[in-house]
Amino acid sequence: MRPSICTSFDYSVPFPRAVALLQEAGFDWVSLGASPKHSGHDTAAGRAALKTLVAAHGIRIDSVHAPFPEGDRLFSVDDAERLESVRLCKMAIDTALDVDGRVVVIHLIPYGIPEGPVRQQMIAQGRRSVEALATYAAKQRVTLALENGQKPDYDQVLAALLTEFDGDPVGFCYDSGHENVQGKCFELLQRFGHRLATVHIHDNLGTDSHMLPYEGNIDWERFRKVFHGLGYSGNLILEAGIGNSQFKDPAVFLAEARKRAEKLARPPA
């Protein structure tokens, strides 16, 4: 298991500089953040340039986050809006194929939709979206990872979809910060750990602030015990950012991120 981090750690740093900083911090695997414009992977030429850039720095792409918020409307009752999100998520799958990534992470239903006909219609729309993306991902030999959310109503839909789409190419992306917002770590990790395709690891104090591990209140020693008992063979990816961290200098932040990721990647004694 290799320590890794999302390229979204600070979008104010131009992507070529971010890649150089990641190399200097010792990261040889990264995950592309949810802003295609930052890395340039929204065009074929941009993907080619990205692949050349990371290869020159000895870095490999582990996974790709689907565009956010533009690709985050997979459950929309407006079919044109939904299909546009499907298109953007397919673009992320194309990127994963082009850069030898293995996983694309997507979000599901918006929070706070009450029970009733509208919610049921949104779930039906979302199921169509996930089915279309799963079919497309299978052709590209990419795994589609459904990410857990910050609210129980969202995770109910996640559980239903993981049950329905049981096996390749659909897996689970565990987001530690999202579950901590609900105050119930590590229930989902234990429940769906056998479906784990990738992880988004970050800390908080009860709001989704994307701190480094050990900057918030998650019990990381318990996490290590649960996580290392799953048989997960992928990389340990931090989805932390400078914005709410005590470490504001990008180089210092990444050096600290590397140390903390290495600690979490080691099995407990």
C-alpha cells in the first residue's frame, strides 16, 4: 500500500508546479482532483500533456474524481442536465484509461431530498446514470467507485446501489471525512470494505473541512485496525487540502501529508 494524495490539495497552485511539489514530497502516486480545468484533462490534448508531465516526474495516476459540481447531477430529474453529468463522468473514465488510472469516483443523490415521488424519481434517474457509467467503465476496464456522503439519506441510496450493482465494475470509495460528519466512523468502512476500490482519507471536527489526518477528531488508531483488516490492496489516498490545515505552505503541507499517510499505511503493531 502506497501513500498517495489528491492533486486538489491547493487549486491555487498551477498544475505543473503542483506535480513538481508532489515529486519533491516523495509522492509517486496521485489522484486527480475534481476540477478538470486544473489538470487539463477535459481535452484529449490536455490528457496527453498531463500524461507526459507526470511521467517526467516519475508520478503515476491512481484514480480520477469525476468533475464537481458539473458532473454531480447524475440524479437530476431534468434529463438534459442528468445526461450532461453522465457525459462529464464518461470523460473522467476516458481520462482514467488514457493515464493508466484504475478508478473513477462519483457522487450520488443530493442531500435532504424528502421521501416522496420526487425522491423516488431522482433515485430512478440516478440508477440509470450509474448503470450507463458502469457499462461504459467496464468497456474501458475502469472501476466506478461510489462515494459515501455526509447524510444518512444519501448513504441509504449508496447501500442500495452497491447491493444492486454487486461486483465489477462498481466498487466503493470510502471517504473518512464524510462519515465523520455523521459521527459514526467506521460503520460504512466495515460494512462495505470488501467492495473497496479506493479511499479518500481526511480529517475534520464535524464539518467537511478536509484536514490532514490527526488535525481533527477521527480516531486514527482505530481506523488503522479496521482498515488493515480488510485486505485492501490499493493505495492510501489523502483528500486533504491546505484551506483548513495548520500547514499553509504547500511544500510543508505535502511533507507533513506524506508523513501522516505513511503512518496510516503501516499496519498497527
